Amino acid sequence: MTSFKEMEDNLKNFIIQEQSDAHNARNTNRGKYNNIKLWMDPTKNVMPHLFIRISISEACYSLGDFSKINGGLGYEERFVIKWFGRYGVKEKLADLWSSTEKVKEDK
């Protein structure tokens, strides 16, 4: 089973890798991505969703089609959407949602 920490690291590495291919790779602030935070809160929204915080930006996305529910991530949003489309990411997030819902039901 995948953890939120593993998915956070996966997203961080993906964003850094994507930016290393860019023409402005020297100006990339890698430290900005050390505090990426992913979480799910079934008490706020019963629809499967994912909250993502990068630095001071925060957004909530639907796990079904990864449409934005609320917020925004600015420049990094395109990398996050591209990351969601990678093989296995959607399935791992769905597993995390199931385990998060189970914890909610147990309370």
C-alpha cells in the first residue's frame, strides 16, 4: 500500500524532473518542493478528491477526472495535472482514498 509521503515524494521528483528539461533549469527553486503536502478529507467532501499544497498555493482536485474543485497552484498546476496522468498514479490515489474512507468509518 502506498502512503501519502510516497506520493508526495513522487510528485516532488516529477516536478523537479520536468523542470530540469526546461530552458530555465538554473532558476528552479528545488527547496520550494520540499514541503509538498497531499491529503484527503472525506468529512469536507464525500466525492473522492485530493488536496495538494505546494508552498503557499493549495488546490483540491476530483480523483475521477482530476478536474479542479477549488483553489489553484499557479505555475505548478500543469505539472500536477501531467503527474496525475502518469501510469499508476490514479490507482494509487484511489487506494489512498479507500483507506482514508475506511479510517473515517472506523471512527
